[in-house]
Amino acid sequence: MSIRLSDGRVIPMEMHKVRIVQKVTLPPMAYRLNAIAEAGYNTFLLPTRHIFLDMLTDSGTNAMSDNQLGAMMVSDDAYAGSESFTRLAAAVKDVLGFELCMPVHQGRAAEHLLAKVFVKPGSVVAMNYHFTTSRAHIELAGGTVLELLTDEGLRTASREPFKGNMDLDKLSAAIGQYGERIAYIRMEATTNLVGGQPFSMDNLRGVKEIASAHNIPLVFDASLISENAFLIKEREPAYRDCSIGEIIREQMGYVDIVYLSGRKSAAARGGLIATDNRSYFNRLLEWLPVYEGFATYGGMSTKEIEAMAVGLREMCETDVAGSAIQFIKYFVDRLEANGVPVVTPAGGLACHVDAKRFLPHLPQVQYPAGALAAAIYLASGIRSMERGTISTDRDQQGNEVLADLELARLAVPRRVYTMSHIEYAVDRITWLHRWRAQVGGLQFVEEPPVLRFFFGRLAPVGDWPQRLAEAFVKEFGAEC
Ligand code: F0G
């Protein structure tokens, strides 16, 4: 929740207390300069010992609750028929409303199975927007991704509350054009790569009507479902008085298959697929033991199954669903007030800095979002993630595909960081914005062919990291 102070300021409030802590250190500038060079200017390749605040992702990095940890202690380690699975299936039934579910080792494993069963060479999957792994699995199965986001969704400076909405006219036109080649429609809640932006209930209902009229399965990526539900409650007037649980259940009523990464809203690890359609379920289940594991563990440890079952229930509490969102909003609002270009309105998983507007002097082929992520690390010891052209693989002819957006993403793992951490991040990013002219581009030195952002190594164009470090040390000293 957020609290209004007597001076009128509204601040996010932690509705939990910290009982276990993990030490972090702030490596000084000389150390950071070395560390980012050793990591090939790719923040994925930084070891955590070189990092002060890890805002790479909210995936698998959330603080679990006492009840989640407690549940892990009583997990039932059976290869088949585990009681831990029974408890997960009960949580899926209660929270998502589906009778049939299967665990998978994480979200992308669900995407793999869905692509394996539904996508054939020539298939098209229509979606509000792609996620890196969802696109990779669809393309590896021979399909293509069709993004039908509303035009407003790609505008980084906006006041539109539901930038994750699918454009229903584009959907109808796509069905007219591709017909039976459309394997399924996929809605991602919240829409990760455009800034964790939610879609509305009204939009989902519209998508469902069109999907039903054409007999196309509707697949829902629920990795950040409780955040999307929280934003529906905040921004869609008809849902102001509904609970998070009620909003989630109504959404699930429109959906044929739901899948999720258990590493996000559910604050655990692993993932799952759920449906009420026995035929879909059986087709997916056939492949589960081949790629994941037996039906009652699906590649997950039973401890994590227990944690996910509790996490699914807890994410329906308003304070839990809003725990990261309130901090993200504070983070985004503070940066915006300081003149730093950020994605607005604040979304459901991170504060996203718009690198195209932050570094307008850099051409996109020099990877502004990657350069900004490297510069943020230098200026602060904070690890963010490039979400731009580096995260977009080349096309089949080997041509660079320029991403729609160039974002440096500062994820806010649930219940992990405090107000002073956020204030520090705001301060250093604001400082960097003043020195933005010093930040240069990057070029690949080692470039993997698939999901190149994970392991690719880059080098700076020129010696800008050194010059930026000198400016920093002049202002803050060598120890900061
Ligand atoms: N769908 C969405 C919307 C995601 O954000 C992710 C992961 C996945 C699917 C894949 O799930 O990682 O469990 O295999 N997002 C992470 C991130 C990696 O950092 O945003 P996974």
C-alpha cells in the first residue's frame, strides 16, 4: 500500500517486516570499471559479488514469505503422486479456477510445450506483444509472431492506463488475413517488453469474443497476473471494489489455457500450465515427461512446488499484489520529476528508462539500451537489463532487427529493496542523465545466434567508460 504523510507526500509502504537479510557491498568506481569490461559490457555476465543492487530482473529474486518457506519444509519428495502436487493443484483450482494443471520447470518450458503442440511450420501466433522466450519457441517450431498491440502501447511517454491492450481491429484484420493459420492468441499480463504495461478486463473480454467467434484458443501468459489485476483494480473503474482474487478469476473465465512463470507474481520458481480442456491437456501432457518430468513434478523440486502453491494464494492479497508496483510508481515518478525519460505510466515489473530519449545522440545500431545499462552500472553499481535491439535477434538473413523500444529495465524484485535503495537509484540515474553526452555506444565482439543478449560480449565505441568514471570520481570521490 502507499501512505500519505502529513506533509502531503505519498510514499510506498512495506507491509512486511524483514527477518532474514543478505549482505550487499557497493564496489568502488575503479572496481566497477574493471567488472563491466570483464563482463563484455553485458550486465547478464556480471557476477553478483560485483553488484550493489541487483535490478536485472524480478524473476526468481523475490523475497519469499514465512509461509512459503515453512511450506517448503514439509514437501513430499515423491517421483509420482506427490502430495506437494496435490496442494499445487488445489491452489490452481482455488486461485485460477482450472481443474487440470501440470508443473513445468519454468515459464519458457510451458512456452516450449505450447509451441510443440500448437505451432506448425507456417503457423501464426497473434499476441499483444512478444516476450523473448515466447517468440523463440514459436519461431523454433516454424511459426511467426504477430504483434497486435494498440499503437499507444509503444509510446513511452503516455498517460494511457492500459498500454498492454490488444488492438481488436488489428486482431479481426489478422484473422481475415491468416484464418486457420492462427494457432492461438496469446495475451501477456503484464506486457513485459513494453514496460510491464497491463491490459484491461474490457480488452480481454473483447479478445475472447473474437477468439470464440473464430474458434481460436486464447492462451494467457500469467507470469505477472497479480500485478495486472492490481492495475485493473486501480485503473478500471468497474473493478475498483473487486478483490485481486475476483479479478483474476474473471480473467481466467475468458481463457482456454493459462501458463506462467512461477518466478514472478507467485514469488517462487518453476512454472505451470492449466486448463479445463481435457484434449489440450492430454496433448501437452504427452510431451511433459519427455522434456520436463513426470506429471506431478514436471522438472520442479517439490519444495518449489510447495512455495509456488502458497505464492499463488498470497499473490491474491492486495498488499502482496501491489508490493512491487507501489515502489515502481515511486521510482518512475521521481525520475520523471527529475526530467529523466522513463516509460509512463509506471507498469508492473520495473522502472524502464527510455534509452532512445536518454541518449538521442546514439544510433540504434550502437545499442543505446545496452550502453545505458552499462553506464547505469558504472554510475551506481546497480545492475539493470537491456531491453532493446540487443535483446532482438537478427532475422533469418542475418540482418540486424532494430527493436521498437530501447529500454534499460530496473526491475523491482518483490519485497527485496527499501526506500533508500530506490532513492539512491533515482539519484545516480539523475546524475547520469546530466552526464549523458559522455555515454557512447557498444559493438558486439562475440554474438551468439539465438537469444544473444544472454551471453553476447560487447566493447565500447571509444573510451567513454573511462571518461564517465573520471567525471563520477571528481564529483563523488573514488570510494563511491
Ligand atoms: N513470460 C513472461 C511475461 C516473462 O516475463 C517471462 C520471464 C517468461 C514468460 C519466461 O519465464 O523465465 O520462468 O522461463 N521473464 C523474465 C524477466 C526472464 O526477466 O523478465 P521463465
